Amino acid sequence: MAFCLRSPLSLFFVLLFLQTLGGKAATCNDCFVQSRAAYYPNSEVQGTDVGACGFGSFGATINGGDVSAASDLYRNGVGCGACYQVRCTNGAYCSDKGVTVVITDSGSSDRTDFILSQRAFGRMAQTTDAAASLLSLGIVDIQYRRVSCNYPNKNITIKIDENSNYPYYLAFVLWYQQGKKDITAVQLCETQNFVCKLLDRSYGAVWTTTSPPSGPLQIRMLFSDDDGDENWVVPVNNIPADWKVGQTYDSGVQVNL
């Protein structure tokens, strides 16, 4: 079937339409990206409890142990807690669905974007036998995309880091980060006069401050995405005045942004 453009104006609108499609494709947040993935060869089936995000043993067991280290996607700690759908591309072994992993560590190996836990690596396969074949390969071609984290019946939880020193130094990490946005800033506020201070990202997902205020403490979390959309979220519950090292405190909120 022949196609004819009857005027320069028609050509202009066609080119404009194609450019619009190209722009949407280039910024597609749900599109898969081509890459490679390996797995932790000397670890337990689940992830590592010494990951660069600062999650500790929680980082090995979150999401059932379907976790990963990331290279560029680690983003100096901003990528900690983000979720990705990862699927390998070898049709003989790999399922279409793949596996959803949580970033808990930083690392790379031979041009990879992900170093998965052994559990997560095997769960990309169609069958148990196929999983064994995948593990024998060590590194595989993959496709990945950012997806929402989902933790049913779990609120964002504040874990006081073991390096904290009450009442002089406060450090904590945030567990069960939901949705597709990153936590890019955290404020700590006094609950009496509502004076807030911006916390430092010490490393990974660890937020810190020296000389924290006395009394119950409220946090405010800034959730951001690549499109510049931002939302401040204030938990229902506060950190108690007598916070203790190693304790966890339920924020009372679930976030799905």
C-alpha cells in the first residue's frame, strides 16, 4: 500500500509525531534494560549480612532473601532498598517473569549491574534443574527494570544502628521502603517546637546526626523519582525519647509512591 505526503505541513506533523514517540520511548520507566548479572559465589543461599547499605542481617533476609548488590544502580546509597525485576534471557533455562530483588549492597563483576543472592539467581530459572544450570554459568545476560517494592502488612520501620551512642549520636536505617521512589532526604524534628534538622547520609541507607534533640523525635522523609516528583512523608509514630541502640520502631505508615 502506497503512502503519500501531500504537503510539507503533513511531513512536519509526521516528524513531530515520531519525535514524540521517540521521546516517550527514551524515558520509558517500565521498559527493560539489557545488562548482565552474577551471584555471590561464596555466600549463603540468601544475601550478605555485611552489605554496603548498612541493613545488617536484615539485608540478607528481606524479601525472602531475594536481594542483590548493584554497581551503578547503588548510586552512592540512594539506590538502597530499591526493587528491580530481573530476568535472564536464555530461553532454555529462564522464565519470562524472572525475580524481584531488593538492593542491599554495592558491587560488580565483569560488566554486571547486579550480583544476586544465590536464591535470587536460581529463581530466574524455569525449573529446579534449570536453576542448577544457571548457577553453573556464573554470569548471564539479563533484562531489568525498576518496580514497586511491596511488603504486605509492614510499615516503614526505623532501626537504630549499633554505632549510635545515646544521647550524643543517633544513626538509623529505614526498613521496608515501599513504592518506586527513592528516599533522598530525611529530617529529624523536635516534637515540642518542631525545629527540624537535615540528617547526613553516612553511607548506604544509614542516616546520622550528632547531638540529637532530647524528647520524642519525629522524622520526615523525602521520596523522589527521576522525573522530579517529590513527596514529604511524616510518620504517625515518633522515635521515643529514650531510644535504644539496636531497637526497631514502627513508623505507623506504609508508603506506596
